[in-house]
Amino acid sequence: MIGAAALALIIAIALMLVRALSGPTLYDRVLAVNSIGTKIILLLGVIGFLTGRPDFLDIAILYALINFVATIAILKFFRYRSFQVSLSRRGKDGA
Amino acid sequence: MIDLILDYWNAFRPALGSALLLVGAVLAVVGTIGVLRFPDFYTRLHAASVTDTAAATLAIVGMALLSPSLAIVFKLIVVWLFLFLTGPTSSHALANAAHTAGLQPMIGKLGESDGGDE
């Protein structure tokens, strides 16, 4: 039954990859990549329980951290075309 | 009496955990089908963010019921807390960025207006 859950998560990742490759806008692709990251976190935990080594959860914590930072960094880059801009609300004219 | 309840709970725990894990994974598939079939970016974002948070909660509760020791439950709680805080935050950042960039939501019935991006 745990194997069925892992298989369902792999199917969900494969289907979400279709949206990531064929998304009409940039934001569809970012959404798909973020969602794939969340599903990979769950899949890491499930694989850990499937193989009897729940130490995989440390890697899952790391993936959760990286996933959030990557989403915010991609959005910031495509808004300002640079990573050098500060994210404070003052002194910004694009909002 | 307490021992009897604990015995029943320990016999019932793996089945309940596996069932919750499977429900969470199926919910992830359902959300992905929604992302593939909805017509607009904002509706796709809605489907993805809601089902991601719910699927993560269900699957992590299932894994916590399956776990052999309390340290693993603690790690699962850390993962769940982080996903629960960052999932809606990144969804809000995505919607805010798309709205600021001028992506218009589709308004009206399907096929009536061309407000979407397809």
C-alpha cells in the first residue's frame, strides 16, 4: 500500500512535468516546478518508509528549504531581471 | 485496560497510516489533473496550492502513524510545519507576481471571453 502511494506520487510528478514543459506562461511553469518540489518531498519520505530507512526525512527537510527559496528567487529574478535588488517596499516604482 | 487499548491501537496503526498515505497521494494526483485541465493560470494555482497543502498534511500524518520512533515523528512535524508555512506563502507570491506582471484572470463563462492566455 505504501508502494501504491509512491506510484501515485510518481504519476502525479510525471503529469505535472507535462504542465511544466507546456505551460503557456512563465507562472504556470513556476507553479508546476513548485508543486513538483512538494511532491518530491513527500516521495522522499515515502521511499524512506518503503525501504525501512526513515533517515531520508533529513533530505526531505533540506528539499523543503531549497524549494521555497528557489520559488522566491525565480519570481524575483523574472520581476527585476537581477538578484541585486533589495526586496523592501520603499523606493520601488513597479508595484 | 490501558494495555488492551494500546494493543488494539498498535495493531490498527499501520493500516490507518497506509490508508492516509494513499489518500494523500491520490489527492496529489487529483490536484495534478486539475492543474492540467483548468483553463486559466489562477484556477490552476488554486487547484495546485489547495491540494498540495492537503496532500502533504494527509501523507505526513500517515507517515507519522507508520513511524517506529518519536524522533522520526519529530522530523515529520518539522517537514509538515515548513510545508504548511511555505506552501501558501509561495502561492501568494506567485499570484502576486502574475497579477503585478499584468496577467488577466479569465472572466465569464468558458468560450465566451478570451480573457485567458490560451
